[in-house]
Amino acid sequence: MSQSLFLSPPSFDGFDGGAGSRYQARREVTSFWYPTWLAQPAALTPNSRLLDCPPHNIGIQQCLDEAVKYDHVIIHTSTPSLKNDSKVAEAIKQRRPETKIGFVGAHAAVLPTETLKASPAIDWVGRKEFDFTCKEVCENRPIETVAGLSFRKDGKIIHNPERELIHNMDALPWVADVYRRDLKIENYFIGYLLHPYVSLYTGRGCPAQCTFCLWPQTIGGHKYRVRSADNVAAEMSYMKQAFPQVKEFFFDDDTFTANLPRAREIARKLAPLGLTWSCNSRANLDYDTISFFKDAGLRLFLVGYESGNADILTRIKKGVTMDEMRRFTKACHQADVVIHGTFILGLPVETKESIQRTIDFAKELDVFSLQVSLAAPYPGTELYEMARQNGWFAKKDKTDIVHTDGFQQSTLEYPDLSRDEIFEAVDRFYREYYLRPGPILRIVKTMLEDKSILVRRVREGFEFFRSLNQRKTDLARSQAAAA
């Protein structure tokens, strides 16, 4: 029987581009999301293993030594990592030519032809939702019969018919056993989550229409397809036993609160388990709902605010107003629910003034922690098409979205705002936000309450300021190259 390896290859130092990261880039502090998009097909496929190299500090030689043991190697790739991943595939083929190599992920899903052309070592590409595509390939079914797959034949690229999205999400096996068998959970960090943590999906797809968001526009779709509340609660009970050291579980659905009756039902079933959990949410819940979740074990919401400009929020189809964001944030403060807010600089059509308004809005909201990203127009997103049609790309290569060190670079520019000005504003945003008495006192308080958090925050503080200095180096190189 064939053996199969689901692989996130080595990449940039500290690069979080695995099968669970929405923004494939190196972070300001050590951060690794779980490779859930690979764990799911691995759970479906007998005689398989999941190898997630970056969090486990597995270098290229160790990776290759393991990969050549398998008949099938399935690599999760992304827009910024495709070139590197192709080199890994070529190295595997050199050592074991008979290995069948497939590429999956958002980039492969929307650009299957271009992905196959990236390297002759790539035998096939899985399009859209690829769980059962991978399973059928690993069962050695004739490749031309596998739906949702593209491949080469006689020098031509063949696209098989599309595969239907999975509607019965309870049909998918749990990822818990794959995590326990193949991953060291202590190696996964997210700055705003307790450590160790575990993340998983309770559903796929998102009804929101945000123009920049990767998964709904490339793989998951805009219909929120969900597992039943009983199925989720049963896995959480199992995970509590399987991972007694875990301090927090994170539901990584694009918007866990999109179906509020179901979210409430899950919360009711989690409450007796005594778990601490967090999730992605839009900033549109009322106090009673937030308080209900808090009583059921909720600790934190991850919330995409994106911008402090009503016109930009409209242009990106955010679907939540600034006033709604203010009310939601106030309600979370009242209910003692922590918020990690995310903001994006460089969305259409950013100006110097709009950047400052976003910084001021963030300070007004005063969430516990935040992340500032650069607009990333991934292929397959509406933002990518808007940028292409309006000539906003700063470089000819529209897929060049990270620097050589793995940090994000500014990809877009506008008539009144250069890409370097957008890039430089990230540093200013962080400094203006965090170097205030309130955020400093909040962070110090958590450090004094727990020695392990003290050690962690000292490390993260060092990494944070080191990354800001590295960004200055990246900016200088960019400016020198453009001169």
C-alpha cells in the first residue's frame, strides 16, 4: 500500500506560511499556525504522515531524508513560497524520481497552470477544496479520473472537472490524532494566545465579502459550511484528554460567529468542559452575546478592524461600520473579553491622512494587542483584480509580496502614496500604539502575574524590536534598488 507525506517544507527563517496561515510571511514575533489544511487530508489518508518543517526547525536535508521514504508527497504552497517549494520538489525528484508530487493551497487552487509550469517536478495540482482529491491520488486512482485535479500529459496541461465542495462537514475526520501523532504542539506560538494552544476549524467558508480575504475567495467559498455542534463538542472533549497541557483552543473559522445560533449552541456544550477558547469574530456582536460566550469559556476575539476610514471600509466591502466597531469593542471591554485587533495599511485608496486616521482609531479602540499588516493582493482575490485593473502594483511581478528575509513588503502604491511610505507607516503605527502608558501597563501587569508569561514577553519584546529594525533595513534596500 502506498505511503503518503503531507509536507510544509523548510522556508525563510521563522516564516509562517504553512497550511493554516492567512498571511504567509514572517511575523514580528515567533508565530506558527497549525497546518490544519494539511492535517485534514492526512487524517483522511491511511499510511500518511504530516511533516511541518518550520515550527520543528527541520532543515532541508532532514526534510529530504524523510520525503524520499514516501510514494506520494503533497506540498502545501503559497504565493510567496512557490519558488522555494518548487526547489524542494526538484530535490525530492532527484533523490527518488518515482515519487509523485502534488501541490495544494490557495495559489495552486486559482493558478493551477502557472503552478504546474513552476517546475517539471510537480506532477499534479489540487484545485479548490482538496481533501478528497489528495486521498484519491494517494489511493493510486488513475489521475485522469480524480476530480478537482490538474496534471501534465504528453506535454499538455489537463484540467479535470471541478470537485464539489464538501457539504457534510461531519464526514471529515478529526485532526486531533494527526496533531498528536505528527506535531509537537509546544512548538506552535501565537503572540496573543495562551501557550501551548491548539487551533482547528469547526467550519469552512465565510459569508462576508471582504475583497482582500484569501480563503473564502480561493478555497472555502462564501457559504459557511459547518460541523454540527455535537461533533465539535465531542472533538473538544477528546482534545482536552489528548492534550492536557493545552491552555487555550482557537476556532480558526474565518468568522466563527457568522452563524450565531450555532455558535451559541457550541458554547453551551463547551461550558461543562471547562475549556478556555477563542475565535475569529466580526465586530458586530452585542453585549449579551459576548457575555454569554464569556461565561462559556471565551477568552479572546480575533477581530479584523482593517481601517479607521469609512470610505476604505466600504471599498473593501467590510460590511461593518466604524460605529459598530466602537460599540462591539466597548461591549468586550465591559464583558472582560480580550481583543486582538488586526489592521491593514495600503488598502484602496490609502493616503497619508487615512493612515493617520487608522492609527488614531486604533488608539481610540484601545484593544489589548494588535497586528499591522500590509495589503497583500493574493491571486484569486478581488483586491488582486482591483490592483491589476487600476495599475496599483508597484512591481511588474505581481506575486512578489515578501522580502528575501520573509517579512511582508509593500506591494501596492497609489497616486499620492508610495509603497515605501506605506511600508514605513507600519513601524510608526506600532510605535504610536504600543509606546503609550496604557498598553505598557497592561503588558507589564500580565508579566508580573505569571513568570512564564514574563519570560515569553521578554523574548517577544526582543523579537519585536529586532523585526522593526530589520524592516528599516528592508526599506533601505528597497530604496537603494529603486534608485
